[in-house]
Amino acid sequence: MRKKIVAGNWKMNKDIEEGVSLISEILELSKSVELSAKEEIVIIPPFIHLTEAKKKLGSSEVKIGAQNVHHKAEGAYTGEVSSRMLASIDMDYCLVGHSERRTYQKETDEQMLGKTRQLLEAGIQPIFCLGESLEERESDRYFEVVKSQLTVIFTLSEEEFSNVVIAYEPVWAIGTGKTASSDQAQEIHAYLRRLISEKYGEAVANDTTILYGGSCKPENAADLFSKEDVDGGLIGGASLDAQSFIGIIKAL
Ligand code: PEP
């Protein structure tokens, strides 16, 4: 089902005490927000917070996701976390292919596809991130770049793909304060939806949630979210402050 989502990626921020207090603030402020069945708030904290955060969220409508998962089911992979482990603490979502992991951990297409498959098998929805670098944008190669990133998961079956959320995050806009204009975001989102339609058909494409990420703030969120193919946002920096995060949610 196509949903409107605002998801907060905390990245490597907040110790346990700070995390618990951020969740308390989000829960308190979110009381003033009415969500329809097709709208979701998601928090995506580091691993150490997940169990405590899940308890704290209790029966609230706020969903939770992890920032990473390993591409193999289990085994001798010290320091890694599997999809089955995430499922055992009831994760709703998990990021795959965030540009910071593509850059710093040199994640490959094969690993990203493996992670996506592991999550789907465990019943967790992947949020598959993609987006071009500044150099790729300036040399007008951004359509070809996002196409090659998206088609990595085109070996999924139609049923599997229907459970994937896409996040378009131009690398030049992440953590830089430079936001893509709402027209730039719409142009790519519409293109991604067309590619999905060509591969899986119009019904699947229309049902796919495509988020925008990259310096999204309360001040620019309403403009971005007003675009037909922008179904919400993946928020980094601004999700670390409850007021800003809720401000963005209100823009939905
Ligand atoms: C992100 O990390 O996914 C992100 C969009 O970060 P920021 O909002 O800080 O640009």
C-alpha cells in the first residue's frame, strides 16, 4: 500500500539516555498530530536503542526501524546483525543502501540485494536508498545513476518488490543544508515510478512509497511533500530534535 511516511534516521547519534528522552518528547508532541491509516511516523535509531525504544513506543502508532542488517542469514560475521535478530525484536523497517554506507563501508550492489532479500524473508520492510553524487548531477548523469541503483533490486518478484519503500536521497543534499528543489525531487520520483511501472506494472508503481531525503526541514517539507510523487521524507539531522521532527510530520 502506498503510504505517506516521515522516517527519522538518527545515524550514529544519541546515547541511551538521550535516545529515551528524545522518544519521550516525540511521543508527547505527536499527540497533537492525527495520522490516517496511510500515514506513518518511523524512528530509525542505532542498534543499541532498538529494544528500549520498542518498549518505550509501546502501543503508540510510531513505527521503528534499524539502520543496517547483514546480507547473510547467520554465521561467523563478528559485529553484524541478522534480519532474523531484527525480526525477533519486531522491527517494522530497515534501511538498505544509505549513501553513507555505500561510501564508507563500500557496500556493493550484491550486498544491498542480499540485505533486501534477507529483510523481506524476515517480514521487515526495506527502505532502499539511492541517489546521485554532486559530480553525477553536474555532469547530467543522474537519471542513468538512479536507474542503475534501482534496477539492482529488479530481480525481486512483484510480491517482494511491493514491500519495498524507496528513498531518493541525492548525496549532495545529505547533511549539507542544500535541499533538492521540490521540482528536482518530483522529476526523479516520477522517473523512478515510471521505471517501476515498466518493470512491475502501473498498479505496483502507484502503490510504491517513494520518500525524499536530503536536508529536509520543517521550512521546506511542505513544499517537497506537496509534489505528486513525493510520499514523505527520510530525515537525518532534523530528526534529532523532536520539535523539528514533528514540524516535518505536520507538513504531511
Ligand atoms: C539521511 O541521512 O538520510 C538524511 C537525509 O540526512 P539529512 O536530513 O541530515 O540531510
